[in-house]
Amino acid sequence: MKKLFLYFFLTLIVLLGIIFMISYFFDFRFSNVAFITSIVAAFITYSGGPSKFGDATVAVQTLGKFVSTSNDEKMSYINPFFVASCSILIGCFASFLFFY
């Protein structure tokens, strides 16, 4: 759990640094750059969870003799990179509603 929080905060810091550098060097508004950057980062870091299509294909090819070795209980569906980019996007919406 500590690892997830560490990745979350590091991703948040890196994304905010990238957003600040882009807005500073190109003289754009911080909120506009943050909105676009967080959407792009959310699309890049999104993962829909594990796919069972590969296991099903192998099971059909081996006539049902394939037994999946993946353990769903060990898999974490929380992606800290996606959560960090979504939190910047939500913060962007909140700042737009309250400050403009």
C-alpha cells in the first residue's frame, strides 16, 4: 500500500512539473495545459484490468486442457498513475468552476 501512495505522489509531482514547464515555456495558462495534459496522461495510463481473452484462446486450442495460472486475488486494479492524472483533471475542473 505504501508503494501505491509513493507512485501516486511521485506521478503527481512529475505531472505537475511537466505541466508547469509547458505552461511557462509556451506562455499558456496553467489550467488549460493541466486539462489537456491530464486527459492525455489518463488515456495513456488507463488499463482495463486483466484480459481473459488470451486464456480462453489457449483453452480452445488445447481442447479444454489448459488451466489458467493467473491468480485474480493477487492482482491490483488500482493504477496509481491513472488516479494521479484523474486527480489533476478533477482539480482542473474545480479550479475552473471556482476561479473563473
